[in-house]
Amino acid sequence: MTSTEPRRVVIAEDEALIRMDLAEMLVEEGYVVVGQAADGAAAVDMAEQERPDLVILDVKMPVLDGIAAAERIAQARIAPVVILTAFSQRELVDRARDAGAMAYLVKPFTRSDLVPAIEIAVSRFTELGELEREIVDLGEQLAARKSVERAKGVLQKELGLSEPEAFRWIQKTAMDLRRSMREVADGVVEHGVGQDKGRGGG
């Protein structure tokens, strides 16, 4: 990790054993677990109090399920959310994404699955913040986010970039061309990288 401050994490999982394992994995990877909850409502309260750098939520929880809790945390812009699910069903993953979750993990998972999911969630959350600063209107934000997601996919495929690199490419190209990230993303989706191939790839 590049920053000197370890990331602070809140975890919510109704099965105590899985919760303890998860907390142990996080600590071993250098994260600080600042709160543990057994239901979604407690997780939301904890996130509001602690203002962590990340929240990990299980889908199936009493009082408030993980998807509903993720929605509240995402709406309040508290922290990026990683969803834990024992089901790799597409529909659940889509619901979690619509609720504002930035990444998901399918149980059972290992330490080697955990860290990349966390880093993806944190980088997507940062990207979202940067997009929102550029666009004030909420409807526009959503459209821009979808366009940027699609453009990142094109760039990953055409230029072999990682997801964060693809976002930086869009950001840098937008600055170079004095356009919005949305305009650059729309261009990439419509025309591919094409003549801009060399541009923006730091």
C-alpha cells in the first residue's frame, strides 16, 4: 500500500465465524478493523460514526440486508462498499452494483481474492468522486458513470490496460483535449481508441 495510514474497515456479517476470519485476514493484510456488525442496520450506524475507508457487507443479514445497507452507505457517500455473497448469481451482483457497491466477493474467498476486491472498490469510489466533481446533475452523473465504465472496458481490451489505468487514460485525455470525461468516454465507446491511441496512456 502506498499511503502510510492503513485503511480503516467496517465489516458486517451475521455468521460470527466468517466475520472473525474476515477480520483476521484484513488485519494480516495491514488494514485496521474499526467496527464489526452482525446486521445491516448496525453496519450503517457504524459506518456513519466511524467514517471508515471501506465497508464490507454480507448480502444476507437480519434487520437490513447487505444490499439495502450498501445503498444507504453509498447515498451518504461515506465509503466504498464491497459485497460478500455466497451466490454468484448475476441478478444479485447487478442489484448490489445498482445499490452502489463498488466490488463483490463470492464466498468462500481467500486472502488473495480479498485485497484486489478492496483495491478495485477504493479506486472506483475515488473515480466516482472525481466524476461527480465534474458533473453536478445527478442524472448526468449516472449516464457519465455508465459511459466511463463502458469506455474502460474498451480501453482494457484494446490497450491491455488495468481498470485504474483505463480511468487515468480517460482523465488525462479529457484534460489534454479540454473535454469532459463523459465526452471522451462516449468517443471511445463509439469509435474505439483509433487515432487517439497514443494519447493519454501515461
